[in-house]
Amino acid sequence: MTENLTLLGASETVYPQDPDQAKLEAIDNQWKDQDYIVNLDCHEFTCLCPKTGQPDFAKIYISYIPGDSLVESKALKLYLFSYRNHGIFHEFVINKIARDLNNAINAKYIKVVGDFMPRGGIAIKPVVQLGDCDLYSELAISGEIG
């Protein structure tokens, strides 16, 4: 189950400088017979405005219902860190995170929310959902999440 992990437990951490260099690793979901929600919060996300090069700061909230795999958290941390010097618009980065994560773990449902700090008096908060929204709603309503 963990034999394919190269980042977790590595003697040296190599920080990718670009999201396309980052590797999202997955672990087997031991509870495939049960639908449940995984919530992951990153409160220190940074990327750059592609036009001005100025830093943009955000909180990223990821919720997903796993299929066969779960994202390994250190790999996710390094992946998100790789945006630090990457120029990308807020809406685009949230779509890319959702799609890259889904490509890595093939979740039943993924929701990624970007809560970006205001620039010029406007806060941008893009939300991307992929997969079975009804399943997520059923689990959320049944009290699986707060």
C-alpha cells in the first residue's frame, strides 16, 4: 500500500518549483465499501499574479469522497507549495488543483474552494466541483461533515 510512495519518509525533501513538476502521490483507500468525506485545509497558499508578479494569498479548502485512492498529505503539501512562484489567475489555479487531484486519485467527488485575500478591494472565491454532487450532498446532510 505504501511501497509506491517516494516523498513520505524521504531522507531529503525536494521542493518542486512548478506545479507540473510536482507529484501527487496516492495511497490505497482501505474503506472502499463506505462513502466518506475527506476535508483538507491549506491556510498558507501562495501564488503569483500572472500579470503583475505580485503575490496572492489564499486559504484552499479541499473536500473529496475517495474511490480507490486517497491523496498522500505530504505530496499534496509539496504540490500546493509549488505554486509559490507560479503565475496563475485565481479561477485557473482552483480548476487546476481540482483536475490534478482528480487525475491522481480518481475521486467520486471533489470540491476545491479558494478563499483569496482581497486585492483592489475585491476578494475572489472560486469553487470547483467534479463528480457526484448528489452523493456529497447526501453525506453532508447526514451529518458526516459540519
